[in-house]
Amino acid sequence: MNILDGKEVSAKIKEDIKVEAAAFTAASGRKPHLVAILVGNDGGSETYVASKMRNCELVGFESTNIRYDVEVSEAELIAKIQEINKDPNIDGLIVQLPLPAHIDPDKVTEAIDHRKDVDGFHPINLGRMQRNLPCFIPATPYGIILMLAHYGIDTAGKHAVVVGRSNIVGSPMSILLARNSNPGNCTVTLTHSRTKDLKTEVLRGDIIVAAIGKKNFVTADMVKEGAIVIDVGINRENSTETKSGFKLYGDVDFDNVAPKASWITPVPGGVGLMTIVGLLKNTLEAAKGTIY
Ligand code: GUN
């Protein structure tokens, strides 16, 4: 069993981004700039946005966190997005999800100029991704692809089983793995809550991507010997064992699955760190104008 080490890979790629950011800043007289909008005070979202902002600083980007009370109206939020769309000093804009129930996430996503949509959630980016055209790729699937590429894992012809069909991870991941690209060229099964006999489907996977949001959901009896196991889960539970007061669990029962896997990502220290890298790479591309 080999570890897909998100700590090591993300640190290495961030060094490259830092060099490119410095070159951009020297040439343009300003830093790449990411704006993150956070509505309300969900604990997980607070942590993720703080980490995104901190990592921007680390690689030499400017970052701005705009915060709204949970009661902000959809119209006010969209007005702010439209203002940012027009600001030439802002390269990338993300609105952290989930949003409160009174705000339609699709309307918000479509309000963001696709040229600043560094989350890659806008239908234009999604469509372009499916067509293998230059676009912003959603950060988590992008990070996973970068990780597979870093380790030189040959995915062509492999059977990939994605567990979970979210807009953020499962759905774009299934598109990327099926694309005629490297990594890619997999035969993909996208499973979800209505899949019949999930265990049989997951057992077929040479590559398993678990993105379901349930602690230890993928158990050893669901995993083929030698499978590559990618754990996207970040399930938080209160704990007195840690300084932060919570502990993270993946979607994969790591202790029992790892001995069967050829490669596996740990939680923490795996995909989560790569998500940040995906976002930083997209923001740099947005600043450089290499995609649009
Ligand atoms: N919520 C969970 N993951 C993400 C992400 O990648 N982007 C945004 N905007 N919200 C998220």
C-alpha cells in the first residue's frame, strides 16, 4: 500500500505557484486576487474559507473575504457579485457553499462571470470541461487529477467508480476521469443514493473516489484488492482529543481498506490539501488570462 500524500504534493505545487505569482506581480504591478464570499457562520465553511485565504497569502496572492449575515437577501448577494464581476483588480470569485435555504445556489453560480469562476461551477465552465476545452475545473476534482498526475498513475482503461454525484465533486470527477485526457480515459461508473447494490458496483472499481459525506462509508468488503482509493470525505466530529475541538474522518474506513489498496489518500493530509491547490491554480490562470 502506498500513500497519496497530499501534504507533500500540495507543498511542491504551491512552491511552483509562488514562483509564477511573483512573476505575474513583477510584470503587472499587482498580485493575483481572489475574493471569497461567506454567508453565515457554518463551522466547516469558516474553516475552509480561512484556509483558502491563508494559502493565498502563502503563495503571494491578494485575498479578500467578504462576509454576510445568514439573513442576507439573494438580491443583495447577487448585486455584490455583479460589482465584483466588473472590478478589474479581482481575478477570481468564489461563493462558499452551502448557502442558506432562501438563496438559490444555481442563481448565485450563474451570476458569477465565468471568466472569474475559479470554482468552475458555472455552466459555461462545466460545459467546456465536458468538451475538453480550456476552462476552470472544480477545485477538488482538479486537485485529485493533479495528485494522480504527480504520482504518474496510469488511469487509462481502468474502471473508476465514483461514489456520490454532487455538483462540487462526484459529477465533475466522473466527467474528468472519462475524458480523453491524461489522467483520464477511464470507464466510469457514477453511483449515488439510488444506486442498486452499491457494494457490487464499488467492488468493480480499479479506482474508487468516495465523495458521499458519510464517515467510514466505504468499508473493506466493498474494495477490490489493489484498488486506488481516493477519499474526499471531510466529516467533522467533536472531540476532546484535539486542540481544535473536532476530529476529521474520511468517507473510507482507512484502517481496514488501506491494506487492500495499492494507493490510498489519508484524511486529513490527502484530498483536502489538493483542493486548495486546485483553487490557487485556477486563480493564477484567471489572473494571467490564459483560459479566457
Ligand atoms: N463547499 C464545499 N466545497 C466547496 C468548494 O470547492 N467551493 C465552494 N465555493 N464551496 C464549497
